[in-house]
Amino acid sequence: MSENLPTRREILAGLAAAPLLETTLEAQASSNSLCFMSAVEMAKLIRTKKLSAREALDAHLKQIERVNPKVNAIVTLVPDSALEAARKADEMQAHREPLGRLHGLPVAHKDLFETRGIRTTYGSLLYKDNVPAVDDIVVARMRSAGAIIVGKTNTPEFGSGSQTFNKVFGATHNPYDLTKTCGGSSGGAAVSLACGLVPVASGSDTGGSLRNPAAFCNVVGFRPSPGRVPNPNAAFAWLTLTTSGCLGRTVADLALALSTIAGPDPNSPLSIEEPGEHFARPLDRSFKGTRIAWFKDLGGAPFDARVRTVVDAHRKTFESLGCIVEQAEPDFAPAELAFRVLRAWNSANTYGARMHDHPDAFKDTLKGEIEEGLRLTGAEVARADTAHGQFWRGFQVFLTKYDYFVLPTTQLPPFDIDTPYPTELAGVKFDTYIDWMKSCWYISAAGNPAASVPAGFTPEGLPVGIQIVGRYREDFSVLQMAHAFEQATGFGKNRPPVAA
């Protein structure tokens, strides 16, 4: 409630305190620093005039100046335009104008999203000086909701791969161990949240790009149902593999942001008619008697023992919530064929002409995927699309018996930052740069909503995420379960030492 929020004097006194965070995880979890305040609470403070948009922005710009050089999460910073936007936001409030749900909150957008007047590189040297004239729909909707854009977050070249590095800006470091990767492709977004650089961040997901970096950085990532956040500019308008979304330090923060970017669009054929306001409802609910399907081995996919140990320990967490947990999983064989072929087909369609004109401008992994897509025959694409439909139907039938499917977000913990992608796991050698992420892209192939929630740490202190998958288009239900798990465990309250 607003009457229980801290006063402006208390907030500013906290900002002036040094250090803002202690170096132990326990002290970090209890910190009430503004930069680690929940987005929900910060929005209330601004709305009740206990905090101005300019004060919130100033605190985050200072945090960016202090921490970002260590992690390289925000790669384009626009303080001048952000300050002007914050000034206008405060004037709107002074004049009692209508305020959006994100009014006055700093936000950073993934460098794949076009931002009007702000450099958008897609992580590619071909676009290192590109300044769009229009906003992506996610950016436009967050602007309309009152968010203040502070900059762009790092991503792999064209968002390709779950390791965030490119030739324009270099690599983004994991805040829990600077020698490790933060994952990807929304890696800069996840690190920005983990380090308190922004309270709200956007992202996108094809093979795990909202979930993988969330797991690696101890924040929450959510892949919405395709069409929940529409893409009116998609080249393949009916392709369900890719979707836009957001991340948060908590499920409630993520739901707040999602409530502003979800909603129908007449130019997107997959668009879901349900309004975004649906996600602004309370997340609490009872899960007594809820049936959970607990993963086995995803049809033989290898897992690091440290990840399995952390995730398997949480069967009792779901049972403590009143859930009935059984080990069961659907047949993932059709997903194996469908995702690989349709991803390559999409990459060829999206980048084939550019690669023909600029063959040296693409990293080898993406180039190989494009070339694979260009070699595909119509019959091969048809077989993959048929398998895609078969897998979707099988997955939905599987979830008529169970309310949720639970599995690890990733198959291994964060790996060395200089390793482009893992080539082997548990004695299994990988052929491609996406083989180590089946735990995510199998779910992408299903098209069901899925959340990654902090689940604990390896003995070395590296974050591990647990993935909660719900029934078709039951996105809010997934967020409710993710919220219940988050409240029961509290691992997301831990903060990385680099942000202290």
C-alpha cells in the first residue's frame, strides 16, 4: 500500500549511503537501495510523488557509470534524452496528466529492437552506425506507458546464439563471475537487471533468449505465447518460434512490464486478443492439487550434474505448495527436426541476401545456419512443418493431464566467456552451436508459455534457473506459479558482488 512506502527523505538518504550494498549475499538480499527496489514499488513511489522520475533516473545513471564498465551490459547510453524525458515525466505529474503503468521508470531495450533516434546495431558491424526513424512495437508501447529509455543492451550478432558477444561491443560478463558468460541473446538485459542498472528491460526469444540469460544471471525471464506481444513486421507472419517479451528481477516486476507490451495488433495474424491489462492482476493463488509433470531426460539430452542437483531438489518445493508431482515428459523427437529446420529456413530468409552481399560480415555459426537454410528443399521444409504440428498437438495432449511441465532452464551452468558455445557436455559431443540449449528450444517448438525463475546456485556460486511451462496461451497461470515458487524460495533476492 502507498501509505507504507518510504518517504522521499528516507529514499534519498539511502541513495547517499555508502556502500549501497554489502559484499555478502545475505546483506545484498536485504538491501533497500533504490537501484534494487522492485519496479512495482518504484512505480508506486513515483506515482505518489515520494520519488521523482529525475531522482530515479539519476540513481540509475550513477549505478550505470559505476558498474557497467565491469560487465558491458548497456552498450549505447543516452543520458541527455533520458534526462529530458524524465523532466517531462515530472511535469506531466505536476499537471495531473494521465500516467502510464511504467511512468518514470528507466528502461533499457535489447539492441535488436529499433529505437527512434537511438542507435540500433543488432550486434553487427553492418549496422554499427544505424539510427532508426521508428520504434519497434515493444519500444513504442513502453514509451506510451511512461518508461524512460536510458539505452540499449548488448546482444549477440543478430541475436544469434545464447552467448552475448559481438564485434561491435565485445562480450557481456556474468555479474556472478566476470570470467563467465551471461548467456543470451538477451544477455545485456539480464545483466542490467541483475546489477541494478535498470528496473525494466525488454528482450526476445527464439531458442531461449529470454530464459537462458535469466537463469545465468539470477533474474526472471518469460517467453510469452506467440502473439501475446505481437510483431506486425515479422517476415514470416505465421512463424511461432520467435516472440518478444521482457525480463525482471521479480515475477511481479516482469508482469508489470508485460502488461504494457502485451495486447492485440491488427497487423499481426498471430495476435492474441486479450488485453495487456490482464497481467496487472494479483499473482497470488492456491496450487493445492495442481498436477506437475517433472522432466526425465528430454529424450536423452545431456545435463550437468550440478544443474540437475539444484533443480531436482525443488520437487519438494512444489509439493510444499500443495502440488502433485510426477515424473513424466512428452516425446521431443518431432521438436528435434522441426526447430532445427525451421530456424535455418528463417535465418536464410532473414539474412541470406545480406550475407550474399557481405559474406565476411557474419560469424561462422550464423553463416553456417544461413547456408543450411538456403540448401533446404520445399519437401524438407514441409516435413519440418508437419513435425512441428505433430509436436504441438502431442505437447497439448500431454498437458491435459498436467497443469505444468517443469524442467531445468539450461543444461549446464554459465561457461567461460571466451568459449563461443559448449562443444561437449557429459560426454556428449555437440554438432552445432544450439545443441546445448535443447532444454529451451524444445519448449520454443511447442509454443507454450514458459518462465525461468532463480532456483539456486552451484557449489561455485553460479546461478541456476528452473523452467515452468504452462498450457497453451495460459501465460498468466505460468506467472502465478512462477511467483509462488519465487516466494517459497527467495533465491532472486541475492545480488551479485560486482554490483556492491
